[in-house]
Amino acid sequence: MTVFICCFLTWTLMFLFLGSIGFVLREGVHQLQRLHQIPCADCEFFTNDYRLKCTVRPCVACTEDAIGCTDFEPKTCFANSCQQHCSRVHKAYTAKPITNSAVPPLATRIGS
Ligand code: SF4
């Protein structure tokens, strides 16, 4: 009879242990899916700066409250959080000369 009780308790503990592992895994996957719904990383107003994450809703940015944000705008390459990417992709834009050749340089009389 003692052997039967020990086996029963052992299997009960095993089922409880495996059940709790399954529960934790399911909750973790659910939480990860929820966090991946936060749209801020793909938003035009996201600054990628920890001091001011969003210029429109700074208190809500990167939290679960931002899911379904009505101010979401898809990010363009001119977004603040995308400047390095923009300079790599649009080299022709960044390589534009900043001086105007139509305007003659100022005549300086330094040293004469
Ligand atoms: S406007 Fe909304 S979606 Fe965009 S960064 Fe701010 S909180 Fe996130």
C-alpha cells in the first residue's frame, strides 16, 4: 500500500510540475505576442532617444498602452530615428554640394 501511495504522489508531482512549465511557457508566448504589437518602433514620431521616446505621446510610447495608438504614422526615411539608415540609402541626396557655384566666393582681403 505504501508503494502505491508513493507512486501516486510522485506522478501527481510530475504532472503538476509539467503543467506549471506548460502554463509558464504559454503565458510567456502570449506576453511576447502582446509586446510585438507595440507599433512605436515603426512610427514616424518615435525618436529612438530614451529621454523623449515620442514627440506626440511621450508617456505612452513603448508601452502596452501604445497598441492601437491613433497618432501612429508609418516611418519614412526622414524620421529622426532613421537618420543613419537614410544617409546610407540616399547617398546621392546627402552627397549634394552645399555650395552654390553660381555665387562667386567672397573676396577676402586678408593679408593684403
Ligand atoms: S505616436 Fe503613438 S505609435 Fe507613434 S511613437 Fe508615439 S506612442 Fe508610439
